[in-house]
Amino acid sequence: MAKKNIHPAWYKESKVYCDGKHIMTVGSTKPELHVDIWSGNHPFFTGSQKIIDTEGRVERFMRKYKIQEYTTDE
């Protein structure tokens, strides 16, 4: 015999918020969703990816393999 009322309520128009701004409406089991990252602010999708060298990794690599910086005369 099947159990009744075991599935959560489905909200067809759940609002998704990021930084307090309503960004989209989706179907969910919760009436509101609060997210930190979405495709509108993620660096991969916005094209604003930056490589951050916070620990001197580039310099350490250059020293390890004895690579000297060079300039090209154009």
C-alpha cells in the first residue's frame, strides 16, 4: 500500500535571490532560495576570471626552474 503525503510541497514559482536582489523564478520545494553565486555573477560565465598569485607561486616556479624574465624588442 502506498504512503500518502510523503512528498514535499512543490512551488512552481519560487523566487531566487542573490545579494538581496530577485534574479529569477524557478520550481522548487522551497518558496524562496537565497544563493551566493549564480551564472550572472560567476567569473566563469561573466568572463572576469583573474589569476591571483597570493603566495608568490609564479616567482617560486621561476626560481625553481631558473627561468629569467625577458623582454622582447619590438
